[in-house]
Amino acid sequence: RVRAIHAQNRKSSIGQIGERCALQISGIEKKDISRGDWLSACPQTPSTNRINVRLEISRHLSFTLKHLCPIKLFIGAKLISAKLYLLERKKDGNFLKAATSVFAQIIIDGQISCCSGDRFIIRDDSELVTLGGGSVIDPFAEYSPKFDDDDRNYLLALEMPTILQKLERLVVDQKCLVNLSEFEVAQNLREEDLDDLLGVKSMQDKATTFQNGNQTYILSKERWKLSQQIVLVFLRKWHENNPSSSGLEMDQILAEASPIIDEVIFPNLIQDLIDTGSLSHRDGKFSIKGIEPVVPAVDLVNWEMIKEAIARYHQQIPTLANIKDELSLDSSVLQRALKIAVKDRQAFMIGESRFLLPDTLSFFAEKIKTFSREKSSFSVVEVKNLLSLGRNSCIDLLEYFDLIGFTKRFGAERIIIDEQAIKNILKKSN
């Protein structure tokens, strides 16, 4: 906590840009402070070990600087060892001459705190010769082995004279996805400063913001709409090639679209398409609104045969093998038809290989409900005798009832915990 300020050798209530200030600080020991440390209002001020800079080499330098040469970095009141990484070496070579102006990356031997626009000086490793200086462009730089035109344009945008111009160049002109949470810290902005920027008409008309986790992002509306069109075109084509399938999961769509659409955008992009009525979301899958899976006629015929075979078991629970024995259907055809029926809730899979029709499932549930009014808890044996089922069939049935929340097991017995569970699951089948 700052308890008192002396600005220009006088007691003051504030310290301003350009003033030399002495601060009385409480809550910290002198031994915890080192030269070059920063005082910040942020509870967690991020640090960095790579900064992208505009570097101006001194015109008085009598020798050239080599890529990755050791240097000493002076920034703020901090002096720290570093290496000079030449971003444009593939175009300009591995050496810098006097009076050269370039984009460079400074790799720091440790961590520093800085912001865009901070000035710095570099000297040789012995600290005897001033090599040049410049300003920080991107305080949170990443390793850039392939510095291309997009990277160069990104740094040029960050060199614009005002913060609004930087955002407009990045978002509107270059169609970049910008992490506003990081941008706010890098540009040393307050939250209200950022809100004022986003309230400018040019940003409101041409950009959209969204949240992903605890981060805020901004993207041009043009790129947002283009990304949505890419998703819709892909899904329409997928439906044409897969008419009997209901849709794709998020990860499957992302796998196809990720080379073009950033993964950060995706959840919000898909939700917007759902909210605007372009996409449907059902059972964890996404599809074009209004497009329903078309079941081939042969599958419908097969299902009617299978349905009749299951119905012939009356109040019993047939296995896949039982059904196959009754019908002259290939195993793959039978399994495909049953898979579609279970998915559409025209049949219910009990255990690993038993199948029930909705009416029979409802019949069993009603019998157990009636029995539970006389005896609140019941065992496998009691249900087996009540329903005249085999032991394995009865166990599979009760475990299915546990799974959907109709019953719950306590030791060797069960109780009914939600009488509506059966109605709810049957409602979805209608």
C-alpha cells in the first residue's frame, strides 16, 4: 500500500507522468525489493522473457551485430542480460549495421515486466558500448522461427500511434482475432479505458466481442460471418453425403474447420448459429436446422420385421442372438437396424445385448410401481418372480432402471426414487 508520495521533492497526493517520485510503501520489506521492480495496481502483474521491439541501431556503431549475440538490456530501472534475436534475418541477413531500423526480439535471461511503448537501451555484454535502443511493441512475444508477412503486419499494426488505431488495424483491416484481456495488459489500459475504445462507433459497427473461459476476445464481424458460412457449408455437404445420420459432435466439426477457424471462436460461433436458428443441437450433435435424418426404406422394412420378432416375446426380454435366430437377417443388418431404433428410442437396449419395446418397458415399470406400494424395497428375486423373468434378464432390467434414475440400489435391495423417470424417457421416444 502507498502511504505517502513525494513528487519533485515535495509532499503530494498524486504522482504524474514525468515526475520523479519517492513512495512510502507498507506491507513489504526492503529486502524484497530489487532495482527495476515495478509497482502495480494489478494483483497479478504478468511477466515476460521475450519482447518484440522496434530496434534502432546507433549510427556511431563501428561493428555489426550478429543474430543471437549477447547483450545487456536497460529497461525502466532494470539491467538484465539478454540475447538479440533478428526476426527478419531471412530477408536482411544475420548481421545488423549502424543506423539500421528493424523488428527484433529480445530474449531475456530471466523475467521482466513491461508494456507496449516502453523505451529501452541495449549495450554490449561488457556494458561499455551502447548498441542502440527503441521501444517495446509486443511485451508478450512468442518464439517466431518463421517470421512471415502476417507477423510483420501484426507488428506494424501495434506500432500505430493510438491504441484505437492499433485495434482497428488488427481487427478490421487485418481480420485478426485479438485477445482483449492480454491486449489490455500489454497496452497498460484500465478496464474503463478499454470499454471506451470498444464503444467507438467504428468498433461497434465492424467488430464483435465474446468470452471464452475468463478471457475476452474481439473479431471483425466480417470474419465472424465468414466463419459461420464455412461451418454451414461444411454441414450441408456433410448432410448430403450422410442423409441417414442426425449430425456431428462439436469435436468432429472442429476437426474439419480448425485449419480455417480458430478453436477459441468455435463454441461461441456454434451457439450463435443455434440462437439465430441456423443450427439444431440434439443429443450432443449439431445439424442444419430443419434437416432430419432419412432412414433408408430397406432399414424401415427390416425394423418392422425386428419389431414384430421382439413383440412375439410378450413380457420377456430377447437377446440379439434370440432375434437373429428368428429372422433371416445378416448380423450387420440386424445390428444397424437396432442401433437406429435405439437411437430413435423405438427400442431400448437393456444390458449389453437385450432389447425391449417401449410398451414392454412401461409394463415392467408399472408392475414394479404397484408392487412397491405394498413393499417399498425389493430384491432381484422378488422382481424376478413378479415379472416371471430369468435371473440375468431381471438383473439387466433393474440395472437399466438404476441407470435412468427410476430405481436406486441399496445393498441387496432397491427402491423407486423417481416414478416420472420412465414417463420422461418414453416421452422422448414419441
